[in-house]
Amino acid sequence: MFKEWWNSLSESLIAAGALVRFLFRLLINSPRAFLRMDLIVQQTYNSGALSLVIIMLSGLFVGMVLGLQGYQLLQRFGSEEALGTAAAIGLVKELGPVVTALLFAGRAGTALTSELGLMKATDQLSAMEMMAVDPIRRVVVPRFLGGVIAMPLLAAIFSMVGLYGAQLVGVQIMGVDSGSFWSQMRASVGIVDISEGIVKSCVFGIACSAIAVYQGYYAAPTAEGVGRATTSTVVTSAVVVLFLDYLITAAFL
């Protein structure tokens, strides 16, 4: 029992070390990638714009649920006017970055992993190496940077749409005063709260994008290997995002 647990722990640490080394390799090659902005723009579109529908729909419904639950909770204390503050802080600091990262891993992350895995299975990456073209610099880094750029933008859109959903339920349905909703929100949400959300979304973008391209680049060149790498991308990204969310929240406190 102890031996199995130790072997599992050792494999996890080795995998984490390999991922960190791969991330450093991506960061070292990132400055040169900006010489080919067309590749980065294309990958930002693939990771960001193509995820807008699920991000906006999820943000709307999360905001509406937050409006309902927040109103019921604040009504017990006679503080319904503070619904805007509660919704804004919850979305900007926590729900916006975290839920966006989880959705990003499920939509864009799996697409990146399966694309790179398929390129490896069909020997496209090996062909680039034979032609003296570095696949990390030419293929992997633009996809990594596209995800890193797209994540904060998607998180901001999620938070804005979520605030609209909370306002739609709180003001239009529950009857909270519109002036109190927006004025208390503007007075209570500060730069520190917004900065925390920005930092989280940027860190989550780096983590999810690095995990996705790592799993795809090192996937076994078989159909089963690509499917396993895609599943591992979602699971690993979810665990890492929640772990980093705790660390960043504790650091800001």
C-alpha cells in the first residue's frame, strides 16, 4: 500500500517537474513568437472568439443564479440594496476567473491538446524537425500565447455578462432599486478587487494553456493516446486552477 502511494506521488512530482520545465521553454521562446503576430492573432481567435458563446451564456446564467441566491440571503438582513456589491465582488474576484478557466479548459484546452496530439500522431511535428523547423517555436508557442491572451478577456466578458444577469434578476424581477444596485457596487468594488481578478485570470490562462499544449505535445501518437491526453487536460487543469485560486486568494488576504 505504501509502495503504491509512494510510486504515485513520485510519478506526480516527475510530471509536475516536466510541466514546469516545458513552461520555462515556452516562456523563453515567447519573445520571438511576437515576430509572427499573425499566428498569435489566429490562435487568440481560436481560443477566445470561438469560446465566446459558452462564456457569455454561462456568465449570464451564473449571474442570474447569483442574483437569486444573493437576494434571498441579503433579504434576511434587510440589505437587498447591497446585491450589486455582493454580485460584483463574487464575479470579479472569484466566479469570473475560476468558471472561465474551467470552461476554457473544457473548450479551448481540449481543442489545443487534440490538435497537437493529432499533429504528432500524423508525424507532422517530426516532419518539421526534419526540415530544421522547431515545432515548439512554430506551432506550440503561438497556441500557448493565444490562450494566455484570451483568458483575461474571456474572464472580463464573463464578469460583465454575469453582472447584467444579476441586475436582470435583482432589479427587474426582485424589485431592488436600480440606483442603489449600481451606486453601492461602484462604491464598494475597489482596485484591489479588480486586480485580484486580473491576476487570477492571467495565472489561470498561463496554467491552462501550458497544460493543454504540454499534454498534446507529449501525447502518445495513437487515437487512444490523444483521447487520454485530452481527458488529462481537463482533469489536471481543473485541479490546478482550484489549487492556484486558493493560493492567490490567500496571498491577497
